[in-house]
Amino acid sequence: MSRSAHPAGPRHADVLPEGHYFAPPADLNALDPKVWARTVTRTDTGAVSVGGLDVGALAEEFGTPAYVLDESDFRARCRAWHQAFGGEADVFYAGKAFLSRAVVRWLHEEGLNLDVCSAGELATALAAGMPAERIALHGNNKSTEEIRRAVEAGVGRIVLDSFQEIVRVAHIAERLGKRQRVQIRVTVGVEAHTHEFIATAHEDQKFGIALAGGQAAEAVRRALKLDGLELIGIHSHIGSQIFDMAGFEVSARRVVQLLADIRDEHGVELPEIDLGGGLGIAYTSDDDPREPHEIAASLTSIVTRECQAAGLAVPRISVEPGRAIVGPTAFTLYEVGTVKVLEGLRTYVSVDGGMSDNIRTALYDAEYSVSLVSRASDAEPMLVRVVGKHCESGDIVVRDAFLPADIAPGDLIAVPATGAYCRSMASNYNHALRPPVVAVNDGAARVIVRRETEEDLMRLDVG
Ligand code: LLP
């Protein structure tokens, strides 16, 4: 589906009130493999299946709304990232995208490491058996307690984010009689957005320590002096949902330059660099993400080239994809409750979830696609807005999309590419019960995060 300026003679139903025109997809029953998990197909009955299971049966067994996650796709993406660098880099899955004990176990089995950014994520990782040395702790304001727990557990690295934290981590490590491996997170002066990147002279954000003005060099000077720290590398994360590799290239170049400056000043060659996460995925058919091997080749070649030019040994690279691993592996399954036609305006299709299970549309104006999955339909495409059941007009799941004109209460529809930052950012607004995450694999389904209950909702109430 593509959004364009109003062409001559559009069909009335395809014109948005804002004056944009949407072309319906050629076949509404088709499922674009770019946005759907790998095992999703439409079967002969017209219904959609995932992992060999019919979505209608899944809805019956687990209820709706539900996040349905394709475990084999998740594992395949882990392996693709792992293999992309030929074992010459470390892949840290960013747990903020979606984390549960089952996910931690899959990561462990597939040879990935894990990036956590809170005590809660750390606790989940450790509880599910991720070896501490394969965990990295992030955060721009880690508490003393979070740092203590991480150092005590023996995490492989803590990514230092401020001058205060350099001292704080060093003191805690020394008190515990340890030397903590750390990286320093720098802000390289590149701000990346979807489809574009803007080089900024000055940083204006809360993360990291600026390269500009020699701040990062000063942080390195201080870290190298402290006995409680073993400075192993430099970290840079430039943004999210990025398609353009140019931002990563600028970032890699500047990080390598810092490594060269460190060598010149201190006679030390730091052995690692981390280029962060942020790689984009397809939310609609208009998006064209890169494959992990292309990304790996591009990052490796730029780092190698820059290091050769600077006379440095090539450091070990690590990356932190979150969305690019889990995002495409899940879809949200909803049941349609009402279809409201506002003549000459818009058609609203209401589902049994909404902004409590996917805040991204309301928060970032994120675009999604949607399909009727409980049956096939030959009806004409109808431009609709898919909305939730919350008490807000901004409770939009999919802003503009085509569904068959015979869409009706009781139909199941699904929004693909909801594996990242949907369950992890879900809320209990209006006392909604957060949906379960159902993992499907090879004809079997199991709940890896159960649906909340009303008891759960009241568990924290006192009195
Ligand atoms: N590493 C660091 C240091 C990060 O801050 C992040 C994301 C990642 C890795 C993983 O980024 P990913 O590959 O998943 O894009 N809630 C927003 C995304 C916030 C991302 C925050 N940091 C969203 O729903 O789009």
C-alpha cells in the first residue's frame, strides 16, 4: 500500500480526509513476506496459519487480543545475525524490544548475548540462565543498586554513560574487590532517523558522552586511571528504525578515530567497539530493510578500512539489534467488534485491544499494516482506520489501511511486525488486561507470557 498525493480521478473511498490517496494492494488476501513472520501463510481454507497452526484455533484457545510469536523465525533471525559476521562479532539482543524468560533461553541457545537496561531486565536474564558474562548493562541513570547487582553478578560489561557513573561503577567494583569491564558510550554527532540522517554539530540528548569538545577523550582519561575499571572499548548507538547505513558509517569512522586518539595519547589500543542497534524493519510493504549479512559486511568493511588507515588492529565489533530480531516475528491477533461507517468521512473498525497493547501508533505516528486472517474475502478493498477500545480518540492501531468491504464483527484481523516495543511498552490503561504472548513452533503453541487477569490488576491495590 502506498501513500501518494491525490492523483486524477481517485475512487472516493480511497481518499483520506487529509487529501492523500491510498492505492489498495493488488490482492488483499496476499500476505507480504516482508512484514509477516516466516511461517505465516494463507491456507486452502482461506484462513491464515502460523507455525502450522490456524489463527482461528489459536484465538479460540488463547483468546484475543494476543501477540503470536513465531519461535522458528525468532531463532532463524538470531542465527542470521550471529552468522552475518562469521563469528567475528558479538551480537547483543536488546532486551527492551521484548524480553521474557523463554526469549532469554532462545538467545542463549542460539549463541547471542543480551543487552539489559534495568534491574528488572537483568533479573529476568539471570533468572532464565543467561551467563552473566554474556550480559551488558546499559542506561543513562543506572542506580547504585543496579550497578551493584550487575557487578556482583559478574556482567560482561557495563556501558558507562556519564562522568558520575565512571566514578560510581569504579567505587562499587573496588568495594566488591572486582575489576569491572566497561565501555564508554559516546555520542558521535550523528542523529539518525528513518530514511535519513542528520549530522548535528552539537548533541542535545540525555545519552552518552559527547565526542565534541573532547568530552569523550576526558572520560577515557578518567576511566583509565581507576583501578576498579577495565576499559575495553567505545560504544555508539545512533537511533532507531534506521534504513540508511550512512549514519552507521559516520559513527564507525568517528569511533575509530577516537580509538586512534586514545592510542596516541595513552599508548593503549582498546580491543572492542560496539555500534549499537537501531536497524529498521518493514512495518508496511513500503519499507525495505537490509539483511543482517549486508549490514555486517558494510560495518566490517568500514571499520577495517578506517583501522588500516589509522594503523590500528581491527577491534572486535559488537552490535545490539532488538527490533530487527524480534519485530517481524510476531503479529497481534484481534477480533473485530464494530464497524462504523461515517458517510463521506471514514470507516472505523474497532478491535478488542488498542493503545494498551500497541502505543507506537499514538506515540510515534508509526505505520502498520493489517489483514483479515480468519478467512479470505473477494470483497472490494475498503479504506478503514483500525482503532482500539480505549477512552481516547487517539487510540489508533492502524491509521489508514485497506480491509475487505465485507469486514464484520467476529472477524479476526492481525497487525504484523508487532514483536518489538509493543508488549514491552504495553500498559493497563482503562484496566485493560495485557495480552499474552503465544509462541508457535512446528505445530505447537505455548504461552510464554500469560494474559493478565483481573486479580493481577488488583494485586498492587492496598485497602
Ligand atoms: N542499544 C541501545 C543502547 C539502545 O538504546 C537501543 C534502543 C537498542 C540497542 C536497540 O534498538 P533497536 O535495534 O531495537 O532499534 N520504543 C521505540 C524504540 C526505542 C529504542 C530505544 N533504544 C520504538 O518503539 O520504536
